[in-house]
Amino acid sequence: MSGRIVHFELPYDDRDRASAFYGELFGWDLQSYPGMDYTMVSTGPSGDQGPTEPGFINGGMGPRTGNLTAPTVVIDVEDIDATLAQVAAQGGSVLSGKEPVASMGWSAYFTDSEGNTVGLWQTNPAG
């Protein structure tokens, strides 16, 4: 279903320090991948399709740069391009347009009417 918060992103200045902080404080499972300056975060039991229990979401951590300067929620949408057009019509502004994320789907970022950065996610049905 579209419109749900499906992911969060936390910026870091030091990946090892941030991973130790959240991993030790909350027991999160943090996975970094070679060649990616991004850490996947599991906040509870997860399978191939994400959380296996209701009530929580997973997320990621990346360097504090560009669009990722503060904690950000990511909202699932059916059509990123159409949603970005609506963002502009509602008084927001597009920070980055639709970009592929491997074969999984696409992401984009916008600023809402209050100046908050918000992410969008569109799943690739063939991915």
C-alpha cells in the first residue's frame, strides 16, 4: 500500500562510531557492504522481504552529505514522478529526482512545505 513510511535514514560523520552507538544501544543489526558507503539497519527480525513482524521498519545509515543531513523518513509511493509533480503543486520542492537503487526500485528526495527533507521509494515490480 502506498503512503506508508517504509524506511528511515540516519546520517553519520563516522560510520564505525555510529554503528557501535546504535548497535550497542538498541541491539540493531547493521550490515555494511563492500563498495557501498551505506549501512543497512535491521531494527527487528527480518527476512528477504523486510520485517517479519508488524510494528517496525528497517532503515539505513549513510554519510552526512547532500540530501542526508538529518534523520529522514522514506515513504512508499506507486509513482515517484507523479508524486514529485504533486510535491511541487503543494508547495514543496524536489531535491533529487527518480534514481535507480540496484534492481530493487527507485528513490527520490524532496523538501516539504516546512523545509523537511523526505524520501520517496517506488518498488520495481520486476526486481
